[in-house]
Amino acid sequence: MPKILTRMGDGFLAEVSEGELRKDLEEGTKDAAERAKVPPLNEDELRHLYDIYRSSAKFTSVDIGDEVVLTYDAGTLKIRRVGIDVGRIHALQIYERLLGADTMELAHVDYSYKAVKPIVGNEQPILEQALLTSTIPLFYGAMPNLGIYSQPDGPVPNASELMPMGKIAEARAAQEEAVELAVKDMVYVGSAMYESGADGINFDTTGAAGDPDFLATLRASKILKAKYPDLCVELGMAGEFILGMHGRLEFEGVRLAGLYPHEQVKLAQSAGVSIFGPVVNTNTSKSCAWNIARAITFIKPCVANATIPVHANMGMGVGGAPVVDNPPTDAISRASKAMVEIGRLDGL
Amino acid sequence: MAITHAIASGMGGMRTAGDLVARMQMTRGMRIKEAKEYVARKLSVSVTDLSDPFRMTEIRDELGIGLVTPLPGRPMGMEAKFRIAEILGIKINCVNKFKKKANIDR
């Protein structure tokens, strides 16, 4: 029986049989369907996935004409991250001219709105100069990152320390305080960047600190869109499931804890978000095939429920991509093709 | 990561019409099919042409909306964005800010 080379979620190159590959796809979609209470992938979709993942090609792609557009998180950080010490405007030009980017994102290395707020006056001139030379749309981006509002990094009591002490009410109050501070910072920075000419603002890893993090970003998005109706607000998530770190927070009457992508997108739309970026986390103990079947099962109903463009996150460890710093092109290209063709995305 | 996705699934930005299609998603909330059809109509090309670097280089040069290789005298950067805003019929924030700051906002 021929063996198929495939990747695990941690990037390891493994050999599986045809039967094992089929089983992984079926179990992956079943896992997602049960968790989110959405339909599993149908036979045609599973067969399509099977064809993609049984290929022996090192690289695969969508068909000509089926391409989508790409938005980026932490765009300008990625060149420096590999030790190439270019300025950020040069990094943007590299993406624009050499890497085929449809859009780009200017970002600070301390990639949080709280960190950027005190130095926003230094960020704005960089953005303004970048806008003079760039042709592609330019976002400014950072993370809501509510965690850094907690002591010792921030001013509010640390909910993660209060909860094991049984101080639940105090922990909730601390998180609510962090929400208020984060909204102010995101609106402040977002406003400054719009006034400097940004095409869009990106909120990356929304929900990383659970439901307070998601709430803060939804509220900041709503305020910014009311203030600047033509600002593009991209809201990219951190995980497939909103962790109930507070548990009782609501946005427009909907409790945030426990929401999956097909539910998250509705609130994002209601907040005025322009582009929604759902995330599905990769399980490193399972194959990439299992992970992509699972990811697409979550994403498909999200796309169906959306009235705005959906750009699924497909960086390291999300969207069926393995958790590995040096991503194998075989795994990434398969996931990319699968997500676009079966997930029916508007972008990545 | 970025280049793999760009080649596997991306339109290719300024190599093609990727930036233009992205602008329609960003400014008007268009889904991918609608955004491509809109841009194709505005550029008087087919939707298939939008992903073709050969065809789009010609079109981008004719319309002055920015080329990957910055040939002398061709609009680029802000100049190209002025033209993009006009051709696509959209507002581009930095273009409007530029007009205001340069006192040509009439």
C-alpha cells in the first residue's frame, strides 16, 4: 500500500497510509462539528481535501483565477525577526515589490496598543512617510493584549492571581477595569493613525486574554467606526473559542464566553468591523490533515454567516498551519489551497 | 510563511490587481467575487485578467496606477494612489490627507 508523506501539527514529516489520511480528515471535521455544533464537511469536501493532502508535490496552489487577497499581521516585524536589520519602510517595500503583498501592515516591535500609545507620536511620521512611497493599502496594527494591563506590567490587579485565591468578584472587577483602559488605548492609537492617513487598523490576536479582550476590541472597533466611517477595521482573533476568563461579559446582549468563529463574526459585524480574521488553533499531536479538516469545519459557517470579507488567519499554528518557526512550504501551501477552495474565503 | 501563501493563494499585489481588489474589500466591504468583478469593470478587463501579471503590467502602466518595477517617470506611491482613487471611485485616506496638507484640496 503506497505511503503518503504528510506533516504533523508540530511540523514533523510523517508517512501515513491512504486509510489513515482519510480517517484523520473524518475525525478532524467531526471534532469541530461536535464542539461548535456546526455541520461537518460533506463527502465532496472531504474528497477534495484528500486529493490535496495525498499529493506528493512539494508545493500546491489554487487554480488560476481563484486567488484571494492577503492581509498581514505584524507585517514589518517579520523581516527583522529573521535578523535582517532593515528599516520598516524598507520592509514594507520588500513585501510590496518582492513578496507580492496585496496589503501591508506597519507595526512596532512591541506589538501592543498599550505599548504604542505613549510613542504614537513617533509612529505616525513613519506611517506618513510610508504612505508617500507605498501603492498597496497600508494598515497600522498591534494587539489589544489585555494581559499587560495587569500588575506587575500594568496598573490593574492581576485577575490570574486573584482567581486561584477564590477572589472571583475582584478578578472580574480587575478585568473590567482593564477593558476600559484598553479601549481608550486602542481608540487613541487608531485615531492617531487614521489622522496620519492609514488605510486601516488591525487588531491582532483579539481574545487572547479571553472575553474581556474580545469585548475591549469590539467596543474600540465600534467607537472608531462611528468616529471614522471610512476607516477599515480588521479584527483578527487569537483562538477558535472565546475563553471565559470573566464569564459574564456581553456585547449587545450576547455573552462572549464560549463563542466560536461563526458566532464571533456576527458580533464583529455589529461592531462595524470591516474584515474579520477567524482563527483555529493547531493541535500539534494531530496531523495537518486532521487540523485543516477541523479548521475548515469551523471557518465555513463563519464565512456563510458573514456579510463582510473573511480573511482566515493562517500563520504559525493556526488555520491548519503547523506550529513551527520555519514553516514547510508543503504544509502551508496545502492548507492555503484547502482553506481558500473549500472554506470559500475572501482572503487570508 | 508570507511568500508561501502569496504564491499559493494570493493575487500578487501590485504584480496584478491584488491591491485594487483589496481596496474594494476594505472600503466597500465587498466579498472577493464582487470585489474582483467591480475592479474588472472599472479597468475594462476580464476577471481572469486581474490575476495575470502579464496583462496587468500593461494595464497598470497605461493607467498609471503603479508598477512593481518603478520605471522612470511612471506614477508610483502617492501619485499612483491618486489615480487609483479616481479610477476605482473610492476615497483613499492618505490621498485626501495629502491634498489637505499640500493645500490642493479644492
